[in-house]
Amino acid sequence: MNDTSVAEFRSIETLDPTTITLYPDRVVIRLGDGGAREPRVVPISELARVKVRTLFGISSLVLKTTEGRTVVADLLERSQAQSAKDQIDRLIVLSAAAPEDEAATEPDVVENAVA
């Protein structure tokens, strides 16, 4: 599992916002509920479709998985929600193009191979 985040998006709430953090292998959604719930983690490999829905000026990011599960995060401004969608779509493409052997893509293995 890769712990270096690619991007983070925050909802429009000033106090206790929902955050969406993108990693190369997963999307982590922390709902703005005071930390009462565990974050929702959706592996990139399980994402089938990502959509942005806007109603009354509030945009939601809708993540549909290959298992039929839907995860919704009420987010932010339309432009930021679209940016999050675009980056997730890019991660899906990169994940599909990545080699099956994840150990070969780890930075320390690559550095050792070059050195």
C-alpha cells in the first residue's frame, strides 16, 4: 500500500469538513462527522465509474465500484469536484496500465536497480 498522497480535496464546510484523499492505489473519504466513523476506503482497482453531480450549487463525487457499491461524498465547488474526478480517472488508467507485480514498482526496488 502506498502512503504518499497524490491530492486532497476538502468540502466547503469550515468546521469538520469532509476530505477526499487520493493515493495511487486507493481513495480515502473521511466524512465530516467529528471522526465518529472510520474513513471509507475504495481501492482504485475496484472503481468502475466516477461521476460528479451538482444540485443547488453543492457538488457530490459519486464512486461506483465493480461490486455494485456506491460511495458518495458531498464535496465542494463544481470545479474542485471535477478536478477530483479527473485525477481519479487518471489513477484508474494508470492502475490498469501498471504491471501486476507491485513489488517491481516500489521506489526502493527501482533505486536499487538503477544503482
